[in-house]
Amino acid sequence: MDWAHASLGPACIDAASLAPQLILAGHTPADIARLLRDHPATANSPDTTTAFLAALTGHWHRNARKPTPPGAPGLRAYQHRAAAAGLALLGYCLS
């Protein structure tokens, strides 16, 4: 969280941002999709949640292919894993 740029937006964005991290922590895409479907922050805006998750996954996927920046040796590997988690969740949600 970059508190210098904190703002108010759709409640589903925080949950959608955390969803791939839960997959990286070992939860299944089915469990996370169910959580997103039923959680009060995301239940009323499933299209917004899915769209943001797709955008975030695309961001990770695009940036993971860039050269490693100085001082961040594990960043690109993390972005590859996060993109894979996002794709797994999107694949489940959109199937």
C-alpha cells in the first residue's frame, strides 16, 4: 500500500488484489473464486472484480518479461508466480 496515494474506490479492488496472493499461499482457485463470489465486498460487483483481476494479472505478466531492475533480484520471479496465480483464478472463474 502506498499511503501517499491512498484513495477511495470500489471495495472489490482490495479483495481482487489479495486473491492471487491467497493462491500463492496454497489455496485453490476454486476456494478463492467461492470467496470472491460470496464476500460482501465482491458479491455485488463480480464484473468489476474479474476485470480488475484480469488487468492486474496482465500487468504482472507484462512486467515479468522485462529485465531485472537493479536491487530487486527476485521481482521478476515473483511477477511470474503472481501472473500464474492470477491466470489460474481467471481460468476457474471464467470457465
